[in-house]
Amino acid sequence: MNKLPALMSVAGLLLWPAWPAQAQGLGVASLGAVGGLNIPSAYVLGSGDAVVSIGNEDPNLGTRYNHQRNYLAGFGLGGGVELFGRLNHNQNLPNPRPDSAELIGGDLSASLKWQLPIEARGLPKLALGLTDYGGEAAVYFRSIYAVASDELGPLRWSLGYARSQQSVLRKAGRVLDGVFGGAELRLWDTRATLLAESDGTRRHAGLRYYSPVLPWLGDAQVIGTVQRSFGGATPQQSDTNSVNLALVVPLQSDDATRTQRGRNAAKTQAPLPALAAASTSAERLATLYSTLRAAGLDRVRVGTIGDDLVVEYENQRYLHNEVDALGIALGLAAEHAPASSRRLHVITRKTGLVVSEASVSVPGYRAWLRDAAESSAVQATLGYDRLPGYDASTVAWAHGGAQPVNRVRVALSPLLNYTVGTEIGLFNHSLAVQARTSVPLWTGAEAYADVVQRIDNSINMDPGRAYANLRHRNGLQTLALQQSFWLGRHTLASVGAGLYQYNTAGLEAEATVFVPGRPEDSVHLRARAVHATDSTELPGTQNASSASYRWRMSHATWLEGGVHSYTDGSKGPALALTRWFGDVALQMFARQGGGNSFVGLELSLPLTPRQGMGAHAIQLGGNPRYALPIRSLLTSDTDKANSQRPNAVRPVDLSYKSEVELLNSGRMTPDYLGTQLPRLRESFYLYGRGLMP
């Protein structure tokens, strides 16, 4: 078996000239890394790629269970870094305790790999990594390693060295220890590969299949693997068979993809017409107003200041990203602008409150809509600010202002409380749906009500059970009035008052301060005063506050640090690194409160159509920013249990998040807009061009 990789290398070199060129893709190793069957390779997930997989390979053989599951989730963070989380769940079925998952041999851990930024001809890819870093009470295959990988025609090989820590299971041998290596050989043009490897303690062979990219599944790729593992260092490690199924999903569309989508949409429609000189300015403004309304935008006004065109709108339809609505407004306005218009100003409002202005040269923008190669000219004339540099009273408004604005909006959102990999079950949950009904009142003000209906929960969240306090309650959760306003040019404040957490009067407040001289950075102040008297309330109902500084390292990477007064009464620091992939954000955080320290991940994404319902008397939509966190207690010399403490060290969680509702989830900065030209053009061709003659 040890000679198999060498034989595969020779065969690959001999067959190389006749082998068709075909992307091999990246498989997932059972230890939690891009790699072979069990071993990691020096390759990493691409920036913004995510993978989830399920299999029944158990790397820490030495215990015998008739039910084994290995769950993985990984993310490509960019910069050659990938992060994986792994849940290993072993048990004997039938379970003698039907009210519990009886986690015997469970392991919740994280793995990290960094591909060295070394590019040289003839030099393989190099990477450093670590596996199974989690609680001290469940170390099964902790290792640190270095690995090199490369491709020779149809052959991909990896060779590395690892040092492992002895498993707490005394019967189990070490995993990924010493010299390890393997090879993966493409089998002609079948999209299948043959794998053989050694992880330093055991040997493995398998067959893997890579599906084509599936556009109907968000350009995802499905990867299936069958595996045979041979023996090991201890008598308990016998030969085993296993299978694995993985799904690789790109979380964002790159600029090239967006540009191509715009071109494809343009091909299905008539070319953009030349400016019709025969139409009058009044006719063009009237047509612009009607098309903006037809696009589903609200509070639309169009007018002029001299030779400048001014457009105002409010968007409650394109909730993935305000850039979509802005792209539609800019494109339609540039196309319908009067012949004399030199510059275009588009004002974005939320609940009637002005939140930003984008401006651009009309001729330059029109030329760019026809030819994406003109982007540099548009970039040079594109301006952006959070408050408009004009006086609305000086605008000669031609249309708008008389339309009804008191619309009822209903947003549906899932609510999920859960525990993963505990001593009392693999996955305990309480699932509910929240319906938020909101009505805008005057400028910056809206009233809203949240109604919760529980859908399902596991038995361990029933009353009297271990996690009863995590069970969702039915009924009116929130009834409040929210007022948002600007304090000068740099501070957006939002204050709420009403009934929170079903039966308790309270106050909420949030302020976002944009740092003068550093418009991309911001200070965030949040506070909540809700005196919860019901001991069965969900976590996060008590008084809490926070103050933090957000440093935007780039438009897509934020580092935020601050101090918190948590809901359990403890106080301490917190640090969070957020990485954006299109409209999906991945946050890694660490929080300390009193004697407890937690680390975790939070994935947030829009749960609503990219193009929802247009402006109607009643408008139904989804949640523009749904967050799904997972965290783990850091163990110490005095606390090795890594136990569940669901109420400990919870930061303030506001019912109304002004940054989400008003500031495009924090993505309303000049540097961000400057990177979104492909999306501006794409959204116009997808949603705006079809409204024009």
C-alpha cells in the first residue's frame, strides 16, 4: 500500500500528454480541512467559499459505536486562510435514553490552515495548520502540521509532517502524527478521482466524484467520496468503510460574474436607445418618476437644481443590499435625465430620514451603462456622502410628494435557540417564526410589533427540562415606538420605548458615530434597559450596554473592539473580526465577562428575496440580516468541563437594529460604494432596464 502513491505518480506522468485539462476541485478531509480523505493538503478554500459536509468516518478509532457521524463546516476567509468547525458524534443505537442523544465520544472542535504567500515557479504550495482546537475535555486528534502540495498533469500530491497530542481516549491511537502524504489521480474526463494516502498512523484509499458547478444551486458543487481505511497503531483500529458528502458554495459573486450577468441581461433586451432630443425635459422627468415607482421604490421625488437632476427614493424592496436599489435609481435617472443635465444626485431615505447621497456625471454614467469598459471614467466622477450637500427647498420638484407613505410592512424571520454537541444531546433546538409589523409615522419614526409563534422544539427544551429557558414563547414579544435622527453630520442616533420581552416596559438606544477624518471608521454605543422579572425569559432580556470602535481594515474586513456590560451582570472586553463575502458576513469573536470567556462564530445573511414586493399598502418581506451564532466556553486549568452556560456573557441584543434598518448593515461608506460598480450595473439591467421602452 505504501507504494501506491509512487505508482500513481508514474502513471500520471506517462498519461499526462493524453489527459484532458479539467478542473479537479477541492475535496474535504474528515479531520476538517481541504485535502484528501483524512489528510490536509496545502490548498485552501477560495475567499468567500463555504463548505458543509457529512460523513461517517471516525478518525479516532479506538471506540466502537454502531452510529458514527462527522459534521463539518468550513469557510475561506481570504489571504490563504481557511477555518473549519467539526462535530463528531458517536453513539450506540437504539438509544437507551430516548430523551437524550447520549453523546458518548462527541467532539466539537475547530481547525485552521494558512497557505503561505509564496509564489515561485517550480515551488509547490506550502501551508501550516492545526486541528482539533476546542475544549480540553474532548481532545481526540489535536495536531499541528506543515504540508506541501502540487499538481503534475492529472496527479495532485501532498506531503507533510505533523505532531499530535495523545487522545484522551486511552484506547485510541494518535491521528495525523509523523510523516503523512497522499495522492489524488483524475480518471480521464469522468470527474472522478482515485485517492491513496497515509496519515502517519493509518492508511486510506478511496474514490471521489466532483459534480459540475450547479447554477440552480447558487453555483454550488457537490462532492461525494467513498473510503476504505486500513488498520492502525492499536488492536482496536480495524479496517473500516465510510462515505462523505460535501457541498461547496460560493458566498459571493465576483466582479466578473456580475459583469457577465449584466451582459446576459442586456442581450435579452433591446439596446439602450440614444437620448431622444425630441422629448421635453418635463416629459423625461414624468417618465423617470413613473419608472422609479414601477421599480417598486417608495417616497420617490424627482426635480432639478439648475442643470443638475435630483432623485429621492426609499427602498423596502431590494433588501439584500441598498446598492441594488441605488443601481436601479442611478441607471433609470441617467437614462431619463433631461438633455441639459450634467450631474445626477440620488438621495436615499429610510423612514423619511435622509441617510446618504450618491452623485455622478450623467454623460459618463450613460456611456458606462452601454460599455462596462468605461468604468474608470465613472469612478472618477462618482461621489458619496451620508448627508446630502444640498438644500431640498432649493430643488424645483417636478413629481412626487403626494404619494401615500404610511405603508404597513410585514417581515417574517425565523428564531432559533439551540445547543450543539453537549452532554445532553447532539442538537437541542427551539424554532419559532417572528412576524414584525411596522408602520412609518413621521420623519425617522416608526411603530412596530413583533409576534412570535413557536413551531417546534426538542424534548430537552420542554418545561422542566435542562434547556427549558431557551424555549421560545408564543405571543406579542415587542410593541414599541422607534425614533431615529441625526445629531450633526457624524452621529446617527436611534431611541426606542415600549413593551419588550412580552410583558416588560423598557428603553433601547443606539448611536453610530462616524469618526471625523476617518469616514470609514465608526464608534458604536448600544444600551438596553429592560427589567425582566420572569425567570423563564430567554437569555438577553436583562439590562445591558456596550461601547466599541470599528476599524475598517478594508471595505470587506472589519475589526471591532470594545467593552460590554453583559445581560448576566458581568462586565468585560470583546473583540470581533468580520469578513464580508458579498451579502454574507462571517464574524469571529471573543468575549470575556467575569470569570467566563467565550469564542465563537456568527454567520449573518439576508433571508428575503433579492427583489421582494414593491411598494404597496401592505408589503410582505423577510429579514434583511439574520444572524446565526455558535460559541464555546474557553476552558482553563480550573475549569476543564467546557459546559453549557446559555445565559452567561450575552451582549446587548436590540430589538430594533438601526445599523441594519437604516445603514445597509453598516455598508454605507464611500470606500464600499467605490467597489460596487459591477453590482450597480448588474442591478440596473436585471431590474430596471425592462421598465424602459
